[in-house]
Amino acid sequence: MRDVVIVDAARTPTGKYRGGLSGIRSDVLGSAVLDGLCNRTSIDPATVDDVVFGCVTQVGEQCGNIARTALLSAGWPETIPGMTVDRKCGSSESAIHTAFTQVAAGVSDIVIAGGAESMTRVPMGGNRDVHGEPFGQSLLERYALVSQGEAAERISDEWNLSRRQLDTYALESHQLAAAAADHGYFDKQIIAISPGKWAESADPADTDVIQHDETIRRDTDLVKLGGLKPAFRRDGRLTAGNSSQISDGAAALVLMSSDAASAHGLDPLARIRAVTTVGADPSMMLTGPIPATQKVLQKACLSIRDIDLFEVNEAFAPVPLMWAHEFAIPREKLNVNGGAIALGHPLGASGVRIMTTLLHELRRRDARFGLQTMCCAGGLATATVVERI
């Protein structure tokens, strides 16, 4: 296979639910990121072979193959194809995997992988209300399927995680994200968004620019988190405070063969060492990052000790806590700039958002290997290992 590198990665700020990005369609958020990547790299869009995006709730504004509608909205040539994938929370990480395999196999030289989701404009689960229940009788006879929130409660049961542990982890996510923002660690990865330019009902007189994540709660503490009511069980441990935030955003990165990067005079951020996706118990649902991590490390011919930084999606606080316990990973190597609890979880964009954060942090620290993994609805998980160049 050909060597596959990532030459740039960028994202919008994460908009809070009904916040500053709520007036902007998700495909338009995607086009803003595509625009920004071209400006940053000086890549001619006409040289791009394909665009692959993740999107989860593909209904209404998000049902028209968002990869294609985003690139056309950005003014890119109509000759460029687009494909939208849905692997639930891992959708845009799967977009990375799809782009990787295209370039590695020699089918394409340059592919954009990204994702976009407006959870304000297209509510999560909105596509389930159109034509009935998503699960048939045969599936329900085989598995006792539950909500993701109940699955997170079951993980808390299995790994004996207390409400205090979950809230403490959530507080740390906000504190780490706030510190990263204050030190400017996100500045190089964020493409500022002007609602006056991009919103559907844009006011030309609106000169406001959103250039920072809206989701970081700087004033939260254990008292406030402890006062929140359980969200999934009457006496449960999971709350809105120790779960990922409903949010809006988009992210994208540029994958190339190493030869194409050299031909364009671009210095890669990293090469992709290995990718994988696994299936796990649909009833527990969120435990997949454990076997996914084991499998991707095996594919990369690396051990857990070789990895400098880890990103485990904070869908719910028990997930990274469970994962860190299984692999004995110290907190200072895990989600070091916060995660989805503080930075939001715009479903279809999160995989590339996490990769963007990981790549820029590896460069900032002059570190070598990074691993990211995400749990996905239905008992799935994605994982990727990158090596900084």
C-alpha cells in the first residue's frame, strides 16, 4: 500500500445547542471548512479526487449527501464526487478510514475526509420518526437493546464507577479545555465562522465572528455538577453534566499520498499507521473502544506503551474511565485538551474534530504517536493510529 499522510486538519468552533452556529446549515458549515482548508494549503480544489463526510441524522437538511452538497456550496468543481457515511458517532472517523483506503490503494491521490452535524437544526433521532422503529423483532429477540444512556449506566455498574468519579472527570474535561483555549492551543485548528456570511437568513450588517468553542463551562464545579438530576435512571449516575453536549459543528482534513504531498510542496502533519472498526456487544453498546484499541495497535505493530497521546471520545464519562482502567493509562496522556463533555459532540463531525485536535497537539508537543477511538451506537467502535512526521 502507498504511504498516506494528512497535510492539514481544521474545524469550526463548536456551537452550543441553539447557539451561535444554529442559524447555519450543516452542509454550509462543511463548505466553510472546505474553503478554509483550501486557503490554508493553497490546494486547487480541482485536484481533489473525492470528498467523504460523516453525518448521522441524515434527514431534512442533512439528507442530500452532505459531502456533495458541501463541496458544491463551497463553489468547488462539479466534477468532484462526494460520499456521506453513517457509522453513528464514528461516522467521520470512518470517513477518514474510507479516504485512507482510497489513497493507500492508489484509487485516489487527494481525498478530503470530514463531517458535519447541526444537532440544533436536525435533532438527534429525527430520522427515527419517519417510518417506524429502527429495530425489527428478530434483532430484539436476540438482544435486549437499551438507550446509550442506559448502556453508560451499565458500564458504571460493571466498572464500579461512582457519581463522584464521573462528575470529577467531567469537571477536568472543562478545565483542560478552558486551559487549552486560554493558551491558544485551538487557534491553529479553528476556522472562524461569520454568521452574517453563512447563515440562511444572514444579515449583511452582522459583523460578529465566532472563533472560540461555545461549549466550555468555565464556571462549573463539583457542587453544580452534583446538583444535576440523573438523566437515564431514577437513581442513576449519568447526567447532562457528565455526558457529551448536543452541539453544532464541522471538521475536515486533507489526505494525500506522500508523493502527492511532495509534488504540492506540503509538509504533512502525520501519516496514518493503522485503522480499524470492530463490533461489540450491542447491549453494553459502548465497550467497543477496548477491542478496537487492541486491534489497531496490532495492525500498527505497536504496543500501548508506544503511544504518546490518546483521544477517547467522551460520549459519556464512564467510557474514557472504563477504557483508561483497562489499559492503565495515566490521565495526563488521555484527552489532554478536554473532550466532548467540554467541546461538544456534533455527531457526524466528532471523529474528524478529535483527529484535528490530536494532530495539532502531537505537533505542539513534538510527540510521535497518537491513538484515537470512539464508541458508536449499536455496539461498534472505530480506532486510528497516526504517526507525526
